[in-house]
Amino acid sequence: MYDHADYKDHTPEAIHQFIAAHPLALLSGCNKKFDPVATQVPVLLEKEADGSLYLRGHMIRGSEHHKAFQENPKVMLVFTGPQSYVSATWYAKERSASTWNFMSVQAKGSIRFLGEAGLRAIMQKTTLHFEKGNHHSPTVFRNLDPQYVQRLLKYIIAFEVKVESLDHVFKLSQDMDAGSYQSIVAHLHKGDANAQMVATEMEKRMPGLFGEL
């Protein structure tokens, strides 16, 4: 991952919150022949009593990803957030190269597949989480038709990844001068939804970078 001291957030909770806000991860690895595989899956980040972090979710049973991860359990999950082009014409000082602002987190670890009890527990947590805690929602796992559930469980499998390393890049023009930073924010607010989200993230960091302007 691109490493630059200016583009780091040193508050672990901020990294965890980012994962929670962008739960659709790109789960990648390779099989025993080192052929790459990747799939996108929603996951939940959970912290155990001993402080260890786990990413838990489910995937299609018997897929190329499932088979590959059984052969080689080392995996990486990539979480991506808002991103946008930043034109050098927006800089307040002498122009240099244009760039791209983005937010991304990478988690590495070993994947482990779970049995039916684990699958049921993860499906309940996942559906309840994304139904905003509404226990009465008909799509919460526990409320699904039992016959449908029995058919469903044949085709999916639960997994957990114990996080061994967690890295991130929040590249949001933190190395720019105050005038350029403000100008970039103003231009991004005129852009599409992604650009506007980047601008909002930059505004959150402005007081810590430049104080009260």
C-alpha cells in the first residue's frame, strides 16, 4: 500500500469506523498455484475481549474463491471510500502535478471457514446489522422461512479472518498549503457525489491541519 506519513490517521477507532461505513470489501488471495482470486463481500468488523480483531462474513460455497482460500488461507481485504480527481489548476501556489484523493484500508490475515452454527450466527448478525437493528424485519435471518433457510445454507459458507495487520491511506491533500487546501475543497463541492464526499472528509480535517482559518 502507498505509504506517506501525511496520509495517515493515527486513531485506531477512525480506521474501524471507516470499515464499518464501507463494509463491502474486496477479498483477495491466491490458490496453491498462486493464481489470483478476488471477490467482493460485505463483512462485519468485531473486536474480541482480548483486543483481537476479526472480519466475518459469508460467500458462495464451492466457488473458485472458496476453493482457493481453502488451499491458501492468506488473504487481504480492501475497503474503499470516496475518491476524486484533483486538478493542479485548483492549487493556490505554483502549479505542480494533478493528483487523486482517496480513502482506502487494507486488512491482512488468515481466513477460516466455519460450520453451520457459525454460519447461522453470522447470517443473523449480518442481516440484523444491515436492517438497522430491526428485529421485526422479515429479512432478518431468524425470521426467514425455515425451509428456505435449509436450502440457502447448502449454498453458502461463513468465514472469519483474524486481522494480522491493518494499514490505510487517507490521501486528502494534507500536504498542501492552506490556500490550496481550501481551493480544492471548494472545487470538489461543485463536483459529483464522490467529489463532494471527499470535500466533506477534507473539511473535517481542516482545523487539525491549519487551525482556525
